Amino acid sequence: MAFASKTVLNAASGICRLSVRNTSSAPKVALLGASGGIGQPLGLLLKTNPKVASLALYDVANTAGVGADLSHIDTAAQVTSHTGPENLHAALEGADIVVIPAGVPRKPGMTRDDLFNVNAGIVRDLAEAAAKACPKAFVAIITNPVNSTVPIAAEVYKNNGVYDPKRIFGVTTLDVVRSQAFISELKKLDVSKTVIPVIGGHSGVTIIPLLSQVQPSAQFSDSEIEKLTARIQDAGTEVVKAKAGAGSATLSMAFAGARFVDALISGLQGKKNVQCSFVESDVVKGVDYFSTPLELGPNGVEKILGYGKLSSYEQSLVEAAVPELQKNIAKGVKFIKG
Ligand code: NAD
Ligand code: LMR
């Protein structure tokens, strides 16, 4: 990892200050899609994360304004703003983590797959630039349809000869965050101590909350299990409908994205921790990418922890998810391979 040094001349005092930054403990995060509904609150949360040394904001529009605004916050992260493809390389150079919420969101009546035609090309182009500028960086993809955009980024990295499956992540943290909120509300649990794995992918039937593994352990009737599972699978649509044409989840997504990036940074800094994320995986036969709990560390995915013992209902959910995941993944791969 790079070692950076910078000399700053203060014109008023004439004092020359040498600031030295060891990026192994102080990462640079590049946020692509920084002016959007997710990008702005996520940028705010990253700017206020004391672990972030440098925050590069990139978008095709309005980045300078968002950057000026965030840069007035008195926290350590140094903010830079970059607008348009000609400035993308500068945003990415030296990045340790690249976070991608760039792309269009759903409107009522749309599926996540309906976003493919626009978002596939956006993720392809951003991944191409990241593969060239910062091939070792962890890449956290928020842009939908995640089940397809992660394979797209992986194929782009393969074409550039820099693919490392341990470093490309589909962000599914919002499914975990929602599950923990809904379960603790229903069972009157302390939400800060409620933990549940959500496996599979990030759309409809591919979102599989493992209610049999909730910690602290909770009892659910069959009807509660079916209703909670359906609500978690449809939670994105619940927000899309409530926003009535003004987009999809942004605030809860920013919160979830910030939590996931914080976990990646902890891992990078040697503090191993566990998160669910959609990555290349062989835990389910015939499916090349799957979300399960992962151990994160300095190299990204240190261990794929698998999903443990499933109830028969959860097993049936996995079986229902497989054909949809296969279709979504193949569509992403085909987009790059032709
Ligand atoms: P938005 O329209 O508010 O913001 C998107 C931003 O991307 C805009 O600022 C736009 O200018 C920018 N953009 C477009 N093309 C770009 C390019 N080529 N390079 C850089 N920036 C570009 O949308 P949003 O609400 O922030 O949602 C963004 C994406 O996140 C959508 O695809 C949405 O479906 C997805 N999403 C995923 C999850 C998840 O759990 N993974 C949750 C919520 C939303
Ligand atoms: C979500 O789960 O909220 C996101 O994937 C956005 C969407 O389109 O539902």
C-alpha cells in the first residue's frame, strides 16, 4: 500500500507543515455517484467516519457543490470533487475502497432487472476505470440489479487481468439492516443486539433471511416466518411505492452502505469481522455468486463462512432463488462476454 507525503505552505503564517499519511491505516475511499440520492447521505456518513482519511467524490453532475458542502465539516477526511469521465481516473487513483451507487433507481411497477439496460453500461465503464486506476481496491457495488452488476464488474476485471474474487462485493447490507429492524420490532428485542444472516442475492425471491438463526434466538410461528420473509423480500418495493415515483431507498441505503464500508476498512486495518455480501462463491451448486456471511480482513474476503443449518422452509427459499440467480448472473456475464 502507498505511503504519501504532502508539504503544505500556509501563506498567512509562512509556516511550512509536513503532513505524512500512511494509507495502510488511513484509507482513501472513492464514491462514484456521489451527487445522487444515496451518494449524498453516504458521502456525509463517510466524511464523518474517523477511519476515512480521504474521500474522493465522483459523479457526472453536481459534484463540486456536494464536495464544497461536505468539505466544510470539521472532520479529518480530506474531500476532493471530480466531475465527468475525464476526471474519473484522478478520483480513483490511490483508492483503497471504491463504492458505486451510480445509476438509475426504480419507479413504481419496475423490477430491479428493469434497470439493467441503463445501469449495466454505467457499472461496466466505472469498473473499467477502477480496474486500470486502482486494481487492488475493494469494490462495493450498490447499483442495481446487484445480482447482475457484480458479475459485470468481475468480467471487466478479468478482461483487464486483475480480477481477485476476494475484492469485489455486491452490497446486500440493507437486507440485513431491514431484517434486524423488522425482527426486533416484532419480537421486542434490543435492535442493537439483534443479528441475522441474509443470504442469496438482492432482488425479490433471491433475498433469503435466515430467521432460524436470529441472535438472540427468537421463536416465530409459521405464519410470522412467511409474513416476515415476504416483507423483507419486498422491502425495497415498499419504499419505492411510498416514494411514489421519487426513487427508491436512499437514507437507509446510505446507512447500510456506510456500515459496510466501515467493515471493509476494519478488515483492511487488520480487524477481522463478519458481514453478508454477494460475492463469487461456490456454496450453492450451479450458482457462481451468492451472499453468505463472510469473514472480512486485509485481503477482502478472508473466508466464506457459508450459511450453516437451514430449516426446511429456508431450504425451499434457496431452491426458489437458484433459477433467478442463475438468470441474473448469466445476463451480467453475457453483457460483457457478448
Ligand atoms: P439517484 O438517481 O438519486 O443517483 C444516482 C447518481 O448516479 C446521480 O447523481 C447520477 O448523476 C449518477 N450517475 C449516473 N450515471 C453516472 C456515471 N456514469 N458515473 C457516475 N455517476 C453517475 O439514484 P439513487 O437513489 O442514489 O440509486 C442509485 C442506485 O442504487 C440505483 O441503481 C438503485 O437501484 C440502487 N440501490 C441499491 C440498493 C442496494 O441495496 N444495493 C439500495 C437502494 C438503491
Ligand atoms: C432496495 O432494496 O431498496 C434497493 O434495491 C432499491 C430498490 O429498487 O428496491
